Amino acid sequence: MTRFLAPDAVGPLSDEEWLKLLERSLTDRDVDGIEYPTFPDDQTQANFVGHAREAALLEAVRFLRYTLDALSAIGGPAPAECEVVDFGSGWGRITRALLRDFRPEHVIGVDPLDSMVAACRDWFAGSPVSFETVDNWPPLPQANASVDLIVAYSVFSHLPERLATAWIAEFARVLKPGGIVVATTQSRSFIDLCEQIRTDDSVGNPDFLWHQLLARSFVDAADAYRRFDAGEFLHEANGGGDSLEESLYGDSLFSGEYVTERWGHLLAPARFEDKPYDLPQAVFVLQKPTAGGAIAAGAWRADEVRVDALEQELRELRSSETWRIGQAALAPVRLARRVKDRLAR
Ligand SMILES: C[S@@+](CC[C@H](N)C(=O)[O-])C[C@H]1O[C@@H](n2cnc3c(N)ncnc32)[C@H](O)[C@@H]1O
């Protein structure tokens, strides 16, 4: 009888070997007597993650490597003992990559798109991995302090600020003390990518809707860099098709300073790295402190109030004379940094 993909079924494998097996599973559900999840068609794969097949899988395995290294560097539990949430699981790309190291019965993929959750249940039929629909806004179905690891690849790269903050607060509720989040946002160089798509015909694909949207995003690149470097959350409300309307989805980027300043009170920032391990996005790692009281369900709503207050503070500061003088004084420093960054690229 064929066994479904799980760590004890595939045994220890290098990342290269693992990638090769996943690539074989693109065309063959049964690989060496082990059953792998099926894939959606190439167009669906690309609509969700920008590319399909081998390229999509390579990114997933690189993210898995980053996650495993972060987990062991931070002293988290062994992967086989982790309760894992794949947040924004889409077509289950990251979910399947996890199954070399994480036990399928301890892995749950969650996504607000009913159609994807239903499809994933079909594609993973026979596996104890589970998939659940969540609302666009918290909560998660998990109990307080019940999860060791939350992975969110290319999800915070798309959420608007309030929604992103609400989810980070919700993660703080469901994580066990010491539990971690490994998530991504768009790289700082995403601003440049949008500019290149706009100005250079050889960059991007004009038939790909996402690239058409990016050509219209962050059009004042200098201002976007200035705001990013000043610690702002940048978001273009592009929408994501289906039920992901423009108020809920688009393209987002923010810095490590932003993470520390705005979310540091919820979870401890452990890492922020722009494009590590040849990934195209920035990765950040947050850890729930081991001391501290339980966070109540619905606590993320209180954070909305805090975001309101911080935004109000920022608006007042921006209109002040001190701010104007500070900006004028910083302008040459920023220009020098931009020139240096451009020369370095
Ligand atoms: C770019 S795709 C990435 C999918 C998957 N993580 C991967 O890398 O293959 C973004 C995913 O986030 C999901 N998503 C969108 N809004 C969300 C929200 N408010 N909460 C949770 N997930 C969301 C989308 O439905 C989609 O599946």
C-alpha cells in the first residue's frame, strides 16, 4: 500500500534531493512508492505565487531551509514535535515542502479563499494534513498557546497595515511561549522592480495582471524609498481577485525597524533579513516571549486602537516645524544613501 508523504516515509534527505522529489511529483503522484499531493494547473500556480513548477518549488525549499535554520538557531522544538500553521497556504506549495520535516498530522494550512481550501483538501486527500478556511480578519481556529511555528510566505507581502497588525496580535495569542513566526514581506528592492516594470520593456510580462498592477505601484519611487527608510508601512491596494478585494489585499513592504517599533510589543523580533538564501522577499522572524501572561482572544482589536493613536501622533509630528527641519537636514544623507544603494546593485 502506498504511504502518503511524511518525514518517516521519505527519510532524511538533503535539500537538493528533496527538491528533486518534489519536482518529480509535478508529473507523477506516486514517487518511489510514496504518494505526493497533486498540483493545480500552471496558470493557477503562477496566479498565486508569481511562477509555477520548478521555480515555485525552489522558492518553497529555500524558505523551508530558512525556517529550519531559524528554528534551530532560536532553540525551538525539533520539527517532528512542532504544531505548525501554514498561514495563507494558497495551493499548498509551502505546506507540501514542510512534509519532509514536519509531521502531516501536526500541520494545518489556513486561507480565506474557500475555493483553495477545498481544492487543497482534494490535492492532499489521503494525508492527515488539514486545511481550514479563515476569515480575512482574525481569529484563527487554534486555542491559546497551542502552536509552535507559524509560517507565512508571501502573505504579509500583500496585507494592508491594520490587517497585518491584527494577525500579528492573533499570532501572539495562539503561539506557545517560545513559539515562532517565520514570515515574509516584499523586499526594499520591490520599489525598484515596480519602476523597472514601468520603464523597461524587457522586465516583467505585460500580459500578467500582477505585473500590470506593479507598473502602477509606488510610482514616486524616491518618495517610497524615503517613507520605507523612515520606518513606514508601504502598501498599494491592488486587490487580489476573487474575494480579496482592494481594501484587504495588495502589495506591501516594511523594514525591520517597522517590525520592532510597531509589533515588538506583541512578539519579540528575532531576525529581519532582506532576500536571504536567494529568496526574492525579505524574511522576518518573531518569537513569543517565554514569560508573560496569556493574551486574550480578541486582543488584536485593542491593537487597532493603538495603531489609530500612533497614526494620529505621526500625523501631528509630520505637520510640525521640527519635522520639517529634521527632514531638510536629513535630505543630503538620504540622497547619499540612495546613490550608494544604486551603485551597490
Ligand atoms: C501570494 S499567495 C502565497 C501562498 C502561499 N503562502 C505560497 O507561498 O505558496 C498569498 C496567500 O495569502 C492568502 N491571504 C490573503 N489574504 C489573507 C488574509 N487576510 N489572511 C490570511 N491569508 C490571506 C491568499 O488567499 C493567498 O493564498
